[in-house]
Amino acid sequence: MFRISLCNASGIILLLTSAADIGDVGAEDVQVSATSAGSSWHWTPDEWVYTEEYEEIQGYAQRPDDDVLQSMTVEWQPPELDALGNFCTVRGRLSVPGNGAEGRRPVDWFQGVTVYMAKTPGSKPDWSAGMNQVDTLDDTTLVSTAGEFAAVIDVRKTQHDRTLPEPFQFGLALAQHTITSKSNQQVVWDSKAPAMAATVQMQTVPAAGRLSRELELINRASGWPFQHPNGVDLIRAVNALQRLGKERALATLEEYAEMTSGIGYFEEQEIVFWIVRTLFEPIRLDDRIPRPLIAVWLDDEELPPSARWPLNPMAVVDDVPFMLGHQVGMGGVPEPPAWQIEWARRHGVVRDAPLKPAMSPLLAAEVILGSHQFRQLDEYARDEATRSVRAQAYAMAAGLLPPITTERLDDTEEEIQWRNLVEESAVQEIRWDAGREEFVGKPR
Amino acid sequence: MGLSREVAMQARCDSWLTVVVAIAASNATIAVAQRPDAPNPENSPENVQRLLQAVAADDVFDGDAAVLIPDLMELVTRGDQRESDLAIRALGGIKSRAAQAVPVLCLKLDSSGHSTRSAAVDALVAIGDQSVAPLQELLRADSPRTRAAAVQALGRMDRMGLNDLERLAGDADPRVRAAVATALSRLGRLGVARLASLLRDPELGVAVEAARGLQSNRDDPDLAIPKLIEAISRKELAWAAATALADYGIDARRAVPAIIATYPLGRTDRFFGWCDAAEKALEHIGPPDERDLELLCTYLTHEDEEAQILAAKSLALMGTKGRSAASALEAAAQATFRRSLGVQREFESARYDYRDNSGRLFVAAEYLTAAVWHVTHDADRFVAFLERALIAAESPIDLSHPSPWDEFTADDVRSIERLLRSPNLDAQLTGLGAVDDMRALAEPLRSAVVDLARSADVSVSRQAIWSLAAIGPTAADEAAPIVLLKWREGVLSLSEFASVVSHLHYRSDETQALFEAGLNDRDRSTAKACARALCATSTQHERTAALVIAAARMETLDDRDAIEALRALIPAEESLIPYLVEQMRSDDFWTRHDAISAMGRFGRAAAPATSALQVNLNNEAAEIRLTTAKSLFQILGDASHLEQELKSAFDDEARDQVNAIETVAELGPAGNSFLHHLVAALRTPGRMFVEDLIDALQAIGTAEAVAVLEETATSKDWVLRSNATVALRKLRDADRRGED
């Protein structure tokens, strides 16, 4: 049994194991390890470079010369999707020609690789001079001493039709290694690294497994509000769960939390917090849903009770949900979603009726931003919330309003743009259509 | 809203007596009279907005808010949600003069917004008596939200009738039943039976409220406790039932087996981190009932080591009343040590496997071992068992849960010599651990410890030297030559050597010279240890003070470390005062703080420094103000500043409270003037820092403090009771030693 322990700079230890044949070594374990001593990341829309310094590299074979590197081939395994159909895990085994009678032998030296995946099914981007972020996704990883690697790619960023198996082009590029001392190396993964021609292949990404409607809606809402600010997805998820009643709604949230507890997922679990705040209310009138202890913050602790936000860091105005809080850096472990689910089970009741916004999202945003309570927030919180709430309001009705510029605007221009949108939303008579569960306006 | 029932209320009226209430069959519509159009300069829209702004900012409104009542009612009805909520709060602030707004506020009890309903309830409660009649009518409203809010409001005003509560306890809506539970919690003995029945409510939220109700309404423990014990078997409710039982304290002792058997009960509510409700509850309940002893013994071999620990701790609390559990404890301890070793070996080659709980199993075995002492108080039996357990453990055993050694009498101490003289290294180290805990009481073991200090085994020798330091000055003469020898051999660093010598209070020309030289050591921790050793052992105070201050000026020693060392010379060495005055102006916060604190120890001798001290009374840091006030009290006897600082500290956050408790404790008997703060903190529901409070009472030690401890020792809360009992015992022991 080989064990690879990779310690990164923050002390997190990753353990990879592989059942490689270690021949004469017999039952004795061979310790394979490398410790990360720091990393850096450079990104522009045109390219990215990821550099990591490794120390105490042990148990790997000696790095071969360029000829051997060029002779590498990959044996791909069929890509797999996780239960929610969000992440595609692609595995493979790298090998080089063996010595003498030996056929091929696994790559057993310390080697970093980048897996490229085309965004569009059937398309064949040219990776001979590296990848282009417009048409290609990537994941960087290390190869085990058995020549094996695994990469995880977010297929929500591709054009994959979740309902169908579809062919996507995959390829492998080598990271650049600089040996800085006997057991230390610098590894550089670079978007300009060409894919090895022999590794470029079409692989079939399977259809996503079938999900219940509620899970599918939660999954769709899961980037709200910081990845995609359209709160309509949140409203739909809440309404679907509301119809299930308390116990089934909680069981669904638990199932979602469990499904997103694996590698690749991080902020997706936060949707559980936002759903709990919108779907449940405290059984007691003098109680409040506890503020989530995660890296999203709205500081109202020092404010008088009447100026506080009962759903902090959210607010729901006439059934239109908004996030007022902003993302912050935090240390330690964030509160797990299970605790909010536990709160709801112990102290919550499901809202009486589905969310049915009673006004346009832009007017709802105006109610929040113009309120006395909002004025009590500190300037930074107000600035962050103003930008965010306006973006969320616009996203909920984007199809009904003129497109807004993606160029950076100064404060005055931003204000003018927003006022125009509010006026236009009134002209359009934007309102909620409960049957379609979306905002609608006058036919254009 | 269905409109089969109609309520018409005349909104503008001066008292509820003039309100016309017409209630028809079964549903409610509230028609609010139109506000008169007569212009009023005081109720301009600007004034209304200023009032709302004042409510949001918690500012005082500089006008007559009552004049604005009609405008506020209009906003409640027609304003946007945020504005409406503020207007509701503004009406609540006007209290009984806003009675005309009752109908409008009652309408808001059906709002879909939880915070709006909550604000409306607050306002109706604030308005008071004139809300009662309309609220009572709403107990039969069709809307469950309205019914729940009406129960909540009337419950808070203690105006819910028992018949209504009985009827609404069967309401279809869980919010209504939860509100009934809250109201019953204020009803005393009359409410207990119904609360107990609500523990079986199918909606968990209601059952939780019932448990909370029985937690605050403890007027009928004979009825409530068995029902709460039953409720532990309901998986999701167990944590709430145990939390409620905790507040019954020792009266709930029959709950102990159920709590342990059901472990884990669930996370304690509103607590960031993992703390199972079982652990918290057992702390407050204390020892189990003797009738449950046999049952508890069956949990000693529970597959979950946490349940084993809880069972061992519970039995240990019984003291010698649990003697019949000794054999079961011994067997369980040995088996658990073996289990720990087995698991450790199983995962030896998988260092980070989360299933490897061998460490926690070992701790469980240590708890079981310690409990053998607590239920027997038989030193020979205990040490003989320990020798067998050490063989099973294959490692030294650390007993500190709580430490049996703390309870050893002078007669018991000799039995430990068997461990110290044992050829088994683990036994020797375990015995030395016992000496460390017993300190001066272990003096009869001095020779055995000295022999181990001579050991060729460096780890044993080092541990034995520290144990000699723990025994203290009585071991000095015998220990000093060995300690010096081991330092010369390099077994101890200069820093360790200085620390040991400090504890032994050993002084010789050779050690003085070593420490004086060590003040200039490049390693700060060595210089600090040497300074402390010099100050602790010096007979030439003025010279020592000068040397330490010089080292601080040379920056081989931090000023803060220098002050800490020099405290040993206070109050004898008044030459330190100018140095401390200088350090009170230090840029470093804690140096400043410690200098101020040290100054107080001089008492009246520091009177010339008071003006330098007083400037710190206005410091923005509460810690500095508190310490300054304490020093001024010590120097001038003026309690006013300290009284003021303690008052604000006890009203403030947890961190300040701890500082305040420590400050009073540091005053010793003089802290008696501030005893009332400790008593108030101790009597606060949900009190924190119990151990600190009891320690402070013990440190004060006056007749009044003892009276408080004696009263606390009769509390039903085991945490209070046991800590106070221990403190009283220590005070009596100290008195006895003083008499001797």
C-alpha cells in the first residue's frame, strides 16, 4: 500500500492511497509524501499560472529526462458525475515505455498535470499551445506513484445537457518541475502548457442521475446570491419545499447537505442557510433564527433592536428575498448547515404559504435601501448591500428590463442607471406570476 | 381572510371604554375610522419620519409622539413593511396613550411577517390593560397566526385564563400550542400538568417549548421530573428534557441513568461547538440515586466511551456511598485500557484514521480508574489496583478527573511509595504525578523522590526533580545537591534550574551568582526565570531590585517580566515605586496594566503615586480602569472608583466579568466591601463563571463570605453546591492549619 500525504501550508493534510504492486517490498509500507511549503496564483482572462513549492518529497522515483516525458501516454477511465450532476471526476493512468521486455510502466516520479476539458460537447479546441478559458475548463492535480491521477471539473460551467450522455474532449498537459534541492521542487501549472497530443481524446460524460424536483431546485439555487444573484431560483426552491411540509422539507435539506459534503463543494452548502431563513419561522414570536456563523456578514449587533434585521444577513420584503450581508474572510470552521436544519427541526415551523412576491423586485429593493433601518448600518455595510441588493433585484427581472452595461460606472452613473431601471420596472408593471413562478411584465 | 365575522373598532378614542366592539360569529375585519383632516402643525410628515428615525436609532424623540398616533396608525396600515414595523414599535413606545391604535395593531397579528407580528405583540403588551379585551376576543380568531400572537401577548401580561389555555393546548396550529406552553410556564403549579402533557406533542417545536416551560416553572418537581425523564426517550427531545432537568439540580438525580443510557442526547441549544446536553445536565444534577447504582454499573462497559466516562463520573460523585461499584469499576478500567491498546495497535499503520479512538478510550479508562478511589477512599486498595491497571495500560496513568491525589490524607500518602519504589517505569512516573498533585503533603515521600531524581533515566530524573519542586521548601536541603548536579550534567537547562530553585526557595551564594549572571542571558525566558528565582530567594532586596531593573533597562529582560518577578519584593521594597511609576506610562498595554496592579500592593506607601495612577481612571480600556480603581482602593481605601468599575463590569460582557471577579479575589479579605457583586452574579439565572465566583468568595474568606458559601452549599444546583462545599472545606483546613 502506498500512502501519499500532502501537507499544505495551512496544515491541512490530504491522504491519497493507491493499491500499487510494490513487488519485493512485500507487506512493508512505503511512505510516499510531499509537503507543500506555499503557493501562488496568477490569473487574467487570458491565462493563469499556479505555482506550488514542495518540500520533503519522499518515495518517488527519480525524475526522468525529457525523452521519457515525451513518451507518456494516458489510459483514461470513463468520466463520472457526482450524485447532483455538478462535478465530473475524470481519472486516468499515465505510463511510459518499460525497459526491455517490460511493456509499459506507470509514471512513478513526482509529476503535476493539468486536465483540460472542452466546454462544448463535441467541440475540439486546439490545445497545442495551451488552453483558452473561453472554450476550456481545467483542474490541476498530482500523479501518484502508480501513475494514477484524478481531476474534478465543475460541469455546470460547461454546456452539458444534464439529461444526456455527451462527448467532450479531454487532454492532459504536464506541469513544469524545477528541482530546487534533493527533496524540494517547484511545480508550475500553466494554462499555456500544451496538451500532450497522445492524451487528447473524446470521453463521454454521462447524464446526471435523476433528482427529485426539490433537490434539483435547491441545486439550481445553490449559487445564490454571490455566484448568481437571481433570487427567483431561491423562491422556487422554498416554494417546492413548503409544499412538502416540515419533516420532508428538512429531510430533503439534509439529503442536499450530505450530497454537497464531498470534494469540490464549498459555498453550495450555504443555500441551506438561506432556505431555512426563508422557509421557516420561529415557533415563538419572541425568538429569532440564529445568525449563521459563516463567512457572510451583516453587522447589526450594536444597533438598537428596532433597527436590527430579523433574518440577518437576509431580508424578505413582501416575499422578495434579498441578501444584505457581504462575504468576509474568516478563520476556523464555518457552522455546518446541519446546525441550521437542527434549529428548524427544534424551533421552526414552515411558512404558511408559498412565497408570492407582492411587488416588483426593484421596488422591494427600494423599500430596503430607503428604510430607516438600512440607514442605521455602517457606511461599508450600506455600500456593499446597495450594490448587491440592486444586482439581485435586477437579476430577478433581467429579461423584462433593458440590458445594463458591464462597464465600470462611477457612483453617479450607477445611480442614474438604477433610477432608470426602477422607472422602467414601473412602466413594465413587473409582477409575480404564481403559476409560472417568475416575474412577468407587460408584453413588449 | 374570510369575512364571516366582523369586528368594528372605532380607532380614534381616548380610552378603551369608548371603543365600540362588535363581534359577530367567526371571523374578523377591523375597520379603522378615517383620521380627521384637521391640520395639526405637530403631526407633519417630517415629524413622523423624525419619530421613526428616532425609533430606529433608539434616540429620544424631541416632540410629543402621542400627537402622531393617527399618522403612525396610517403607516401601520398602509406603509411599506419596514416602515410599518417601525410605526408599530413607535406606538408601543407611547404605551397606554396609544390605546386607540389597538385595533390596528390587532390586525397586524395576522401579518405573514414573523417580525411584524412580534412587534405588534410587543406594542400591545406595552399598551397594557386596554389591549386585553380585544386580544381575548382574538383567541377565537380563524387565523392561527392571530390566535398564537394573542396567546403570546396575553400570556406575557399574565391575562390568560386556565380554561382558554386548556382549550388552546389542543389547537390545530403548533404555534398556538407553543404559545400556550410559554404562558403555562408563568402559571406556577397550575401549569405543570398541562406542560407535562405537551411534552408528548407530535410537533417537536411544541414539545421543546413544553420542556422549556418545565425548566422555568419548577413549582411541581414531583410531577415534572418523571415526565421529563420519560421525555429523554424521545430522540429529538432528549436534549431539551435533559436541559430542563439540569435546572432541577439534585432533585433530578433519578434522571441520571436515563441520561447516560440515551447518550448522545444532542447538541446543547445555541452553542457554537459540540457540547452534548447530557454532559451539561449531569454537571448540574450531580450524584445519582443509590437505588440506580446497579443499573449505572452496566453502563461502565458501554460501547461508547463517552457514556463510560459519564457513568464513571456519576459513580465517583457518590463517594463511598458507591463503594459496591468498586469491583465493576476496576474490571471496566482494566478492560478499557486493554481495548485502547488493541485499537491503537490496529491503527498503528494508519496514522490519520478517524476510527482510531484509542486516545479517548485511554482517557475513559483513566476516569474509571479515578472513580475506584472516589467510591472507596481506601488508599491501599486503590494503589494496589493501580499497579495492576498500569500493567494493562502499558503507559503511565494520569489521574485528574478530578485527581484522587487531592483527596489523599497525610496517612494515605505513604501508600504511594509502592509506586515510586516499583521497578516499573510507568508506575514510577504515575507516582511522581501523584506527588505533583499533592505538593507539600507529599513530604513523607521526599526520600523516594530524591532516589528517583538520581536515576540514570533522564525522563524519570527530570520528572522527579519537578516533583521535588512541587513538594517545596521542605525538600530543599535534600534536593538542592541533586538539582545542582543535574544542572551541571545538562539534564536541566538554566531556565528549568532557576524555576526549580524558586519553588524550593533554596538559596546559596552559588545559585545567587548563577541567577545574577543569568539576568543577562540572551534567551529571554532564561533571563525571566533567573529574575523570578532571584526575587523569590534573595535576602538582599534592594540589590536584587536594582539588578532586575538594570536588566530591564539593558533590555535583556522585558519590563513586564521584570514587574512580575519584582512582585515578590512588594511591599517590602519601596525603592521599586519610581520604576513602577515609570512603567505606568509604558507604550505596552500589559506592562502598563501590570505596573498599575503592582503599585496597589504597596498600600499606603504608594500614596505619592496616586496622581500618576488617577489619570488611568479615564483610560478607554476597561481592564486599565478596573486595575487602577483596585490599586487606588488598596492605597487610599477609597472604594468609590472600584465600586463604579465593578458595577459596569458585572453589567457588561463575559470577559469583563471574569476580570472583575479576579480583581475582587485579589483583594483577599478587603474584597468583602464588594461581596454584593459576587452574590448578585451568583444569584443570576444562567450564571457563568461559577468556579471563579466561588474561588473569589474563598479568597475573601470573611464571615460574610463564608455565610454566602454556606448558603450556596445548600443549593440544588450541584455545580454551586459542590464547589461551595469544597471551598468551605479548604477554608476550614486553612483555619485548622492556622490553629496548629
